Amino acid sequence: MMMTAGYLVYPLHDFEEYVTSYVEQERIENKDRLADAVKVVAAVEKQLLDLADDAPERAAMVQQLTVAQDEVQLIKSRQELLSDLPEPHGGLNEEHHFLKLPMFIPSGNMWASSYFLLTGFHALHVIVGLIIFALALPLRLDPARGGFLEATGLYWHFVDLVWIFLFPLLYLF
């Protein structure tokens, strides 16, 4: 189904026969599934009619009937969706030629991606450290807040230590 939907945007004339056969196979499978689901609904309805109104298993049978009817509705909706598909020639990109859609997800330079990822995360941690320092500035220094200041200092020195390794890795190699 996804390949058919993708084909609407990017028509691949080499695969037109494949898409047509896939849609036809899907229609046949849905027809068979619908026939089976209708049989299940009929069987459950027959069992439900045979049960007495106050039978304890009646509630379970009603739920089973609802599930079977939902399955029939799902298959019918899928059939309707397949029947609404246009022929696999052309596509949105040919009809709307002004659209400049990429044919693939562009991949970038691995070094540049790693560089921006590492420096970006480091910058994020530096900003968090600066915010923590800014929050600590107005606090009064006493033994109760000693642990907070100690943890803040350890965090900042860890960020600094990471930079000692990042700088040569990124800028000297």
C-alpha cells in the first residue's frame, strides 16, 4: 500500500507492471478475506440466535459479533480505498511539474554531522551550566547549600573536561 501511495508522487515507469499486479493481488486477497469475514459474522449471528437471552455467554458472543462486523467494515474500507486509486501512470510530480521533490533522503558528510552533533551537545551542556551558575549567584553561601554548589562545580568541571577531549578531536585531527 505504501509503495502504491509513493508511486503517486514519484512515478517509476519501470515498476508500473509491478504496481498494477500488486493492487490486483491486494483486491483478490481482500475479496477472499471479506468472504471469510462475512461467514464468521453469519456463524456468530446464528450462535447468538440459538442462545437464550439470559445466557451468561451472550455478552461474549455480542462482543465477538461486534468484532467480526468491524472486521468486515475494515475490509470494505480497504477495498474502497483500492478502487479509488488512479491508474499507475503519471503521478503528482508529473502533473505538478513545478514541485521540486527529492527522489531520496539526502545524506550528509559524516564528519560534519558528527562535528555539529558533538559541539551542539557540548554547547547545550555549557548553557545548562551557565543557567545553574546564574541561579546560584543570588543564593547565600551557607553549609545547607554547600552540596548544591559542590555539585554545580563538579558539573562545570565535567563539561570543561569533555571540551579538553573534544577540542583536539574536532580541531586538531
